[in-house]
Amino acid sequence: MTLLLMTRLLAAGVAVILLVVHRVTPHDPELIALTIVYTAGSLGVLTLVPRLQLSLAAWLVDSVAALALVVASEDWRSPFYILMVTTLILPATGLPFRRALVWGVAFALAYLGVAVYTEVDADTLESTIRLETIATHLMVPLVVVLALAYAADVLERLRGERLRAERLAVESERQRIAWELHDSAKQRVHAAHLVLSALHGQVSGDQGELVAHALAELRAAGADMDTSVAELRTPLEGRSVERLLGERAAELAPVSEAQISVRGSLGELPAHIAAHVYRIGAEALTNAVRHGAAQHVDVVLARNRSSASIEVCDDGRGLPPIRRPGSNGLRSMRARADTIGASLSIGPGAGGRGTRVSLSLPTAPDERS
Amino acid sequence: MIRILIVDDHPAMRTGLTAVLRAEPGLVPLDAAASAGDLWPTLNRTKPDVIVLDYHLPGDDGLVLCRRIKRQVPSPAVLLYSAYADASLTIPARLAGVDGLVSKAAPASEIYDAVRRVARGERVLPAISRELLDSAGEKLAPDELPILGMTLEDTPLAEMAATLGVKPNEIAHRIDRMIKRLKVEVPAPARSS
């Protein structure tokens, strides 16, 4: 747009000076007034409504108006030629390379039309000079369009490259933080939890409670880190819990015989809470499908004024009477629920069949409802 | 008295685990190795009863290391100690000859119990469910399924080789490949640029 502003002001200046110095037509004063009005008007409108700078209709109006000035000057060797060339700037920078070229060729042809229309007879020598001049007049728009379109194309590609590089940098930084959290900080939390857990059962009374409390905190810290690591590696990126659980269900569907349904919605939740809620829901869903041998798994999400809840029910074989050694899932679900102040209940389903996992968390009223 | 060797690449985990095991009567932590390279000299020197082995180690992971430990005669019991200890690790752990699986989030009492049980020759592994078996079956080639089946039934390698009509070495190679395909992927660190 800066380029257009500068060249058009220059072109209008040239046109006005030529009209003043040479008598071109019988109606020069009107043409001068028209040039000034058109230049100011077109630049004003394009600056105030930037949308028009990329509009095909605006480009056409601009070209036709400039062409009309050329016709009004009654000869194709017109003082308005440079003004006319400035109408190429926006299409040449706004269109993809090939289309910009087509525009340039169309422009040259239109100008040829005007030249034929306004031509007056003359002798042979003049004809030769005239042919050369018209060739120049027709080539200039092509050169202008080529140069501008090429420059615009390169700029666009550079911008794309930079965006990609920035995205990659952010991505690798996320991976690095996730790795450090997991590889270093979390190992220390595990170690502290382990050492402290050796005390548990050896101290009693108030001190025993202190140890239990510290252990719970360490478990919650571990769960927090798990969620952060998962979030850094595959961010929720503002997607809703119900949508993500739906996607998880679709992932699990091919490897299981269970019918999985996900219904309801949780509405808006703060990002870190949504991350924990999703991971709890996903773990419950995965357990139901993987270990529960269920035929049906129902995930129901609900939100009212003061709380949000998720219920995952299956009709499988239910919880094992003794915890599977090495199983980490239930422990981390509880720790996650603690971190976000939610209550988690895991037990047999309706009528004592299957498993029912239900999570309920207090919330601020949903802004949407 | 149960003599224990620890393998973990993280210093906090090594010292923590050593202190916790030492605090329990009847358990004697002998030494702690930080990597596979450190393990072999220590292993030959100390001849432990139980190795508490981190799953995720730089270079070869715990499963690969366990395969190599179990090639020794007599071999110590191996307790795989992992932050990723969930049921999906059970089948590759069985193939690798792991005796027990304990989560790094477990309290000390669980580790004491697991160490004692594997030292007695018991297995401390989650039961293998139908679903787990099915999903493992999908990742394996059809001719690998009999090897999996016989491994789960504790068939000795020589007998497996005789049944399938191939050399014991070939079976061992196939088991290595199966473990590689079944194991839980630990996300790699971002490559530093």
C-alpha cells in the first residue's frame, strides 16, 4: 500500500504537470480536477477500508477508471499512462504469481485496445516510432507485474518459513521442558515419596498423620507433573473434554468389543482443570475397555450451576478384589482428583455389576449457561 | 538376608532406594549402578539375589538388560522398577524374564514385599487379561504366537526349540524382536539443536 501511495501521487503529479505544460485536449482543466479528485479519492478509500486492497472488484474499478482517464485524454500516449500502471500494484502483490501474470497480460491487451481506438493516421516514420512506443507501453506493465509478483511471492514464502521455524522452536522447547520435568523433577518426587513412605507405619499418632499428609502431597505433585508432561507433549489446546473423550473412545473402539458412548458436556473449564479431568476420564475409559471385559461403556458428562461431573460406567467384570501389582492408574486418578479438589468414587456399578467411576468437582457457574 | 543390587540412572532414586532398602531388616542393598556399563562389573563382584532394575535407562532399556542378566547362570531375580508400570508392560516383561514389576509411585512397603517374593522365586506381575493378550497378538507375526504362548507357560528355551524345530539361538533372537515390538514406548527427549 505504501508503494501504491507513493507511485500514484507521483503519477498524478506527472499527469497534472504534463496537462499544464502541454495543451493535450480542449478540456484540460476538467481533467486536472478529475485527476486530483480521483487520486485523493482512490487512495483515501483504499487506506480507510484495507479489505478493498485485496478485492478483485476494487482492482477492476481502479483499472477501468484509469483507462477512462487515458481515453478522455484522446491519445494512448497519455499523461495518464503512469497513473494507469499504478493500478497494477495491488493485483500484482495480492495475487499468486501465475494469476498476477495473467492480470498483467490482460492489462496490456486492454491498453492495446485503447491504443487502437485512439490512434490517428500519420506518416511512415512516425508509424515506426509509434510502434516502438506502443511496444514499450505494453511491455512496462508486464515488467512491473513480474517484478512485484516475484517480490511478493518471495516475501510470502519467507513469512511462511519464519512461522514454521517459530512453531518448531516452540514444539522442541515444550518437549525439552516435558523431558526435564519427567526425567529429573519427577524422579526426585518419586524418591522423596519412597523414602517418606518407609516411615509410614513406623510413626504413629499426630506424626503419623503428618507423614500421611506429606505422602498425599507428594503423590499429588507426581500427578500434577504427569498431567503437565502429557499436556506439554499432546496439548489439549482448548479442545473440550467431551470432544477429547470422544476421540479417545474412537481410538479404543477398534481394539475392543465394547460399545462405547460419550454423552453430555462439561462446558468451559479452566485449562489445567480440564487437563486433569480429561486424563482421569480417559484413564477410567481405558481401564473399562482394557481390563473390564465390558460389553457397554457409558461416559456421561454433566454440568450444572455449581458442579461438573463425569461418570464412566461399564458392565464388565468389575474391580479386582486385590489391586494388580504395579498398577498405577487408580492411584494416579485419585492423586489427580485431589489436586483439583474433586471427589472421585470408584466402585461396583448398578446392581453390583461392572464398575462405576464418578468424578465430581465444584465449579464457578458456567458463563455460557 | 536378601542381597540387592540397584540399577537406576537417576542419583536421587539410587540414594533414596538404597536408604529405604537398608532401613528394612533382612534386606541388604549392596551397590547401585547408574547404567548398563556400571552394572556388569558390580554384578560379577557382588552376585546379588535380586536386582531392582529401572525400566527406562540411557542406552539399553531395562527389558534388554534383563534379557542379558537372565542369560547368566545362576541368574538373580529381576524386579523391574518403572514410572510406566502398567499392565501393558506385563507381556514384554514376561518375555524378557522379569520376575516382578513395581511402580515408582508405590510406597516402600510394596517394594519390600515384592523384593521378598521375587527372592523366594515367586512372580509379582499383573495377571495377563484376554484383552492384553489380544492386543499383543495383533502386534506379533503369526509364527511368533507359539513362542509367546510357550513363554507364558514357562516352557524352557531348549524345549521350545525342539517343539518348533529351530535352533535355541533363533528362538532367543525372535524373543528379542518380539520384546522390541511390544514394549511401551518411552517418549524420547527433544533433540538438542
